[in-house]
Amino acid sequence: MLVEEAIGLGVLFVLAFGNGANDVGKSITALMRDPETAAFQPSYKPLVWGGFFSGLGSASAILISGRLFSVFTPQSILRTSPGSPFILAALAGAAAWILLGTLLRVPVSTTHAIVGAVVLESVYLFGSSSLEWNFLLWRILFPLAAGPIAALIGVYLLSRLSRRRQGIELEGSSRVGIAHWSSAGAVAFGRGVNDAPKMAALGAFILIATPEQSIWLPYIVVSVAVVAGSLVWGDRVAKTIIGRTAPLHHGQRLKADAATAVLVSAGAYFGDPFSTTQVSAATGGTDRKQGHVLRSAVRGMALPWVVTLPAAGLLAIAASLIAARLWG
């Protein structure tokens, strides 16, 4: 059991490492964009900033995101009682896909990867009847689909409620800089609060034999791994996002960050598993002049469903087959 737990926590660390590496770049994009050329500007300070608040959010999730933790426990999603090998394969499938996306500098949704790994592996091994379909549809899939729409509504409401200020670029650069750093930290914190319980719930299942550690230990592993991933590979996805998207107006950037941070944090508290990747794609794709969703945003909202979810599921199935062949 100790060996199995150690392997499980190791795979959980790899998954959270990939989450930090892939997600922190989405939080600090504005901080790594050259203000004059709008090109990618290598800097380590934004990675430290984003990694710190992502780790802080991940650690705080144990106090804030109890409902979301319960949503992602295997007992809630599955009718069957899966063993540790099933969870290990699901973690491995999700981790492999997120690491691959990070190496290729592609934004990947951790939520869709976890859901795809658990659902497709369960259908393959136990059949479709093994899933709690009502729970899956209304507590997981529906919030995932509704998240980007809610984010767009949030940006719209902020735009309507806020007073239009002329010449925001003429304000003191220090004031604008503080606002951007603060909003990036808020987004990173919200991402940690929203993503950590989804990963920790699977890790806690592996530690079921030691209930006194089954809650705290996975959160500690996730928090440390998220920070490590942010510092080591956090700039890879940021470089891709900056190269593919046009910079937003200062005010629009702050509204997008505010909508993302509030929505994903509230979702974590109320148990709604919004995808932070989709939410940020939606808010970041709102054109500042015409108010419509750009093609890049639509693509960012669709790809997790048609690529990440099935790809992570197939990798989880492959992991389960390999494990069965090796250990019988």
C-alpha cells in the first residue's frame, strides 16, 4: 500500500506540475508582453508572481473549495467502486496530455483532461452504466459548457457598470502597472482555488487507507507542484498566447481579469467546476471596440471539448492497459 500511495502521489505531482506550467502563463500574459512592441518579453518576475498566487490559491482551496472537492471524488461520478489502479491511470492520462500540451506550448484545460480521463476510462473498463449520468451532466458538464458564456456576461456587465474614462493610457504608468500585477495575481489565485480540488480529490482516493492524511497531503502535493511547474515551464504557454492574440486595452484587460478571477473563485466556492482555460479564452477574446468574440476565443472554447477531453481519455485507457500488462 505504501508503494502504491507513493506512486499515486508522484503521478499527482506530475499532473499538478503540468497544471502550473500550462496555466500560469494564461494568468500573467499582460505582464510578459512588451508595452511598446506587444511582443513576448522574457521575464522571471511574472512567473514568480503567478506561481506564488497559484500555489496560495491551491493551498487555500482546502478551506474554500470543499463543495468542488466533493464533486470530483470518484464516488460522486461513478456507480462502481474503482480501485487505485483506475485512479492512477486517470491521473496518468490527464498528466500526460497536459505535459504534452505544455511542451508544444499549447493551452490545455486541466478540468477537461481530468473529466475525459475518468469518463472514457470508466466507459471502456466498466461500460456506460458505470457512470452517474445525471450528476455528471448537471454538476460537471453543464457548468463546463456554461462557464465561457457566464464569463462573457460578466465582462459585459463590468463594461456597462464601469464609467468610461478617457485617456486611461495617460494615467501614471505605476498606477496601471499596479493594476495589472494585482489583476494577474487575482486570476492566478482563482485558478489555484478552482483547479486544486479537482486534482486533490483523485489523490485523496489513493490515500483512503490513511484518512487522517487523505485531505491535507494531496493539497500540499498539488500546491508545491503547481509552484514548481509555474517557475520551470510557465513561460511556454504565455509565449504562444502573446504571439497569437492582440493586446487588449488596459481597461478591457482589467475587466477580463476581474471577470475571470471572480467567476472561477465563485465557482470553486459553490462547487461549479468551470474551466479556467475556457473562461480566460472567452474574456480575453472580447474585442475592445466591437464587443464580439474573436475567432481565437471561439477556438479556445471549442478545442477542450473536441481534443482535450477525448485525448486525455484515450491516454488514460492506454495507461490502464499498460499497467494491467505489467502488473497483471
